[in-house]
Amino acid sequence: MNEKEPSKEKEIDFSISEMISDFKKEKKKIENLSTFVDYVVEETMPKVFGENIEKAYENSKKTADFIMRHII
């Protein structure tokens, strides 16, 4: 099947939105983007890619770009 997963981006968007909420609760405010991106990568990417943290860090740039485009 050639079907793409259109809901996957929405699912990731929702997860990142949840992380923003959790981050604000923990840190009170987002002090800088890199701190937040590190938090998102550490907290969400293992859930998206399994427990392969190396894969998560390979995708940190993509995560930052996604946040910049869709959230901030």
C-alpha cells in the first residue's frame, strides 16, 4: 500500500503540544529554544522511535525545525 500516515504528524504535533505544557509546569517558562528542544528530544523522541536514543538525537534537528514551523 502506498498510503502515507497523515495522522502521524498530528499525533507528533499533539505530543509536542503536551510537552510544551509539561515543560511550562516544570520550568515555569521556556528560557531558550535550545533548552526546550533538548527537553522535547529527551522526552518525546524515545516514545516516537522506541528506546533508541541515538536515533532520537539524530532527529533533533528535525524536531527543532518542526517546533519552529508549527509551534513557535
